[in-house]
Amino acid sequence: MTTNLLFDFTVDKAAKTVYITREFDAELSLVWDAFTTKELLDQWVAPKPFVSKTKHMNFEVGGRRFYAMVGPDGQEGWILQEYTSITPKTHFKMFNVFADKDENPQPPGSEWDFNFSEQEGKTIVNITIYNESLARMERMIEMGFKEGYAASIQNLEELLGSLSQKR
């Protein structure tokens, strides 16, 4: 695995938007699967010591993923995602909102836009996260979103490395 892979995390408060660019030393189809398959998502999306537990996921336009971030004490924080656009292997969008255990959304939410590309044997993922409210975005940043996402991406890097070795 290559070290020194690009990881850019930019917050634009005026636009209520977070921009993330991450480079992976793995083929595009593998990275795509890691972002769109519940079994793989649950292996990397939660920063340790948290774990991800997907209750259900239907990756299609209008489909949903409903999952919890489960803390070491067993406390669950539920998240509801609805897929609004999918272009296989290159792009998808989803609406992301916190929810209760019964799938009742707790607005405001955020729109996530994922773009995947390959360059020189590496996969680049560009993510744009538009927040419906500045207060929500600021709360996420204060709760350690950048550090948590960086830890999740490290989990993903390790997963991609082990999956690449199996191919």
C-alpha cells in the first residue's frame, strides 16, 4: 500500500459545505463496493471504538440505509440515508439525517455527493456535504467529524488493503 495518499478536508461555513477529497491505493470497483455494500460499510464506517450496525440497506434510487453507530457502552446513534441519484461506479448522492431507533428523521440533514475516478492506478473519491443548516454543520465539526471521518477512512484503507490481497 502506498503512503502519503491525498486527504483534503475543507470546511466552507459560508456555503454550509464540507469538501473531502481522498485518494486510495485500490482499484475503483473495490472502493465503489466499499462505499455501496452494507457488509463492507459496516467494517469501516465507524471510527473505533464505535461499530456500525446496518439494520437495512437498499442501494438504489429512492432506497435507504438505516444504521446505528454503536458506542463501546452499547449506546446507539441512528442515521437514515436516502439515495437520490446513482451512476454506477462513478457517482451517487444521498440525503443523510439523524434519526431515532424507529426511523423517524430528526432534521435538519445534509446532502452528500460522492464522485469516484481513477488516475494512475489510484482511486480518487470527492465528497461534497451540503448542510441544510450552519448550526448542524458547526455541531458536527465540534463533535469531531473531521477526526472521526479521518479515523473511518483509516479503517477503510486497512480494509481495502486486506481485500486487495485476496484478489
